[in-house]
Amino acid sequence: MSYCVLTAEFAHETNTFNVVATDFQAFVTQGMYEGEAAINARGNANTELAGFLDLARKYGWELVHTISTEAEPAGPVTRDAFDRITDKIIDKAKELGDRLDGVLLALHGAMVTDSSQDGEGELLEQLRQVLPRRIPIAVTLDPHANVTAKMCEQADILISFKTYPHIDLRETAHHAGELLQQTMAGKIAPKTLLVRRPMLEEANAGRTDMGPMVEWIAEARAYEKTEGALAVSINGAFPNADIAEVGPTVLVTYDGDAAPHKVFAEQIADKMWENRANILNRFYTPEEAAQLALAYEGERPLIIAEYADNPGAGGYGDATALLKALLDANITDACFAPMVDPEIAVLLAKSAIGDVVSLSLGGKMDPRFGGEPLQVKAKLLHLSDGKLVGTGAQLGGLEFSFGPTAVIDIDGILVLVVSERSQLLDQQQFRAFGIEPTAHKIVVVKSMQHFRADFEQIAGQIIVCDSGALCTMDYAKIPYRNVPRPIYPLDQI
């Protein structure tokens, strides 16, 4: 039997402390594709849509794809943007009516709107209200999801990626699609249970390249082979969301009796709780990172990850503290990306290659987090529209744009100045603009963890810097109001 399956991709990780609202244009800017355009743009890469298409071909589904869109992490999604995108999904479900047999959605799990703390839960609830019957809904999630009770109530199947850096998007979509197929065929009746601990996030943000999460993921994979267990998801959560249902969760999508699966989920959650202070990263100050860079003598680059100013977690990308420390230490032979400063990008576009320009660089969004603007003289080396096609494990094959972009040389440090916020996770984000990262002693990337998927192979050493920007690990600096209390590490429990 051939089934009719509705699919969509709608993702946002919302940093509620970021003052920049995520409006409809933010989704358009990063990429909004509908129907065949989405399939053409994203259907052959490491995306959930590609995985959905694989299953459609395997089982002969009539796959109806509505929309693929995401926006860079920032402040809450506006009501207008949420409604305009959600309505496309809802309207298509109404149009299909009784023809529809199943729904596959690629969400994130940490979307907050300006009117709801639970964007995904609201989307799923609206979808349920228009479906003609209890049609199965399968959802893929990012493991930095803050999963809510409503999400588990409204969806039947919830499965998160098992890697961070996230390289298993297509594989996770396969898993969700296989379970949807079994559900539509009447072979299983899945439900998803959730357990949570009072923490802002797992100690290492769900890192899966090393540390205790490696063992927990192995346990999850093994448990998925037991009777009735269909999928296990371990979510490190997203701590920059000031919401009631924040924090790490363990999900089990199961068939049959929930009791044994809840026991397993509680066991994994207990291990996360017991390891809540087991932090793998050493977080250096900007000054400490600069001194390590000064002393570095490796044959391959020293990679400095500016963790706290990661645009991929809602950081502004314009923190200057680390760049200032490197300049103060007279570091040369370095490249640094990105510095998000659209005003300076526009100014540089009016200059000629080779010009030396006086600039007030970065630090414009909120100097309390990551430093004041830097007063520098810089030589303009390169101008670009910011467009590229990724080559790494995550961006590979996907079109990407930083918007109007410039490369400047500040006393031997090449700085990529961009207009659109995005983290640095692909070597092509340097190379497309004439910067060869392997040719430099020091490489600075504004990223937390995703950069490792493409940069570890060229690194002599990797260190992590907390520059005091918006995604700082010093949670006492963040003005939480809505998270439940007591909660670790805001409270010593």
C-alpha cells in the first residue's frame, strides 16, 4: 500500500536573551524553500529532507513537501513569522484531508516565540486540531532541544540526532521514517515518554566525540534493540532559553507498556545528574588564550574556539574581547572568523582593495557581553557577496551566505567581517574568501563544538575560550526569570 506523507522542515534555536527578534525575513535570508525548490536545494545533502526522500523512494510514498526553512539562533520568533510558516504546513494538511496517512517534521525543539515558550508544541497542537483523525506524526529533533510534555503528547514519534557535531541528520530522518512506515501499516502504536532533571544543560552540552555521552549513546543504541523500544533520544538541552520546561531530557519512543522504558530513561537521566559537574572543556579567558597562542609552536594550527560568542547558539558574533587580547599580545600569523559587523562591511565595500582604513570594529550589539568596539587600523584584502557552497561534514553541498563580506588585516591577524550572523563550522567559510586556514599558526572560530567536524583534521591543538559573550558559561551573569528553581548550576542542589 502506498501512503501519503506530509513533510516539512522548520527549525529555530531561540536564545531568549538575544535582543534581536527573529522575524520572517530572518528565515527568508537564511533560506526558505517550498515544494520542489526545497527538494532541489536540500534533497541531496546531509539533511532531514534528504532522509525523508530516501524513505519515500523505498516505500513508494506520495511525499508532499511543504516548506524547508530555518533562521540563525537569535531572539524569540515573532508571531508573524511563526504564523506565516506554520500556516503553510497547516493549510497543506487541510488540503490533503483524508488522503493524508502520516506526517514527518524536521524541527529543532528549542523554539520560543514572542507569545509562547513552546513553539514546537504549539505547532504540533495546531496540526493535530486540523487532522481528520489520529494520523501519526513523527518528528526529528536537535539534541539541544528543550523537549516539552506537549510535544510528546501531540507527536507519536520523537527522535533526536545522536551526534554533536550533528552529522547524522539524514540517518535520524531514516529512523523516524521507518517508524512512521510501521505505524501507518498498523504494526506499531508508538508513544513517547520523557524524563527530566533540574539542570540547565548536560555538563558538556551533549558532546558526543568524547566524555560520558559516548557511553550513554551506546547504551541508547543497545536499548533500542530491546522489545518495544523504538528510539531513545538523549538531549543535552539549550540553556539560553529562559523557559519553564528547560533542561536535559531522555526520551523513549516505545510500543506497548511504558513502565520498563521509563526505568531505562530514569537510569540515563540519573547518570546525567550524577555527572552534572564533570566538565570536559577547559575554558580559558581571552588573555589566557592569547598567551597560549603566543607560546604555541605546533606544526599544524592552534584552533581557538570562541565558545561564548557562538552565533550558532544565539551569540551576537561581534564580541571583541578575544581579538583584543590577541592584538595586545602581538599575535601574528592568525585568522579570525567571523566578526559580525554589517555597518563595517558596508563601509569597507566603499573602499578599494589595499586601502588602510580606521575602523570601530565589533562590540555594537551589547558591549556588556564580550567587549567594547575596537578602534583599529586595517588593510582591506578582499570583498565578497559572502556566498559559498560548503564542503565539510555539516555544510557539505549546501549553499550558504554571510552576506556582504570583507577580509581585513589587523597587524597580522586576518579578520573575516560579515553581515549575517552564523557560526564558523566549515573550512570553506575561510577559503571562499581567500583565507587558507592551514597556512596560519592560529585559527580562531566563533563556534562551540560544530567546528570540530571539519577543523579537527587540520588542528595541531584545540583550546576553548569563554570571552564573556552572550553564551558565557558563567550563568550567574545571565538574567534568568522563568526557569524553575532550584536548578543547577544556578542553585547548588
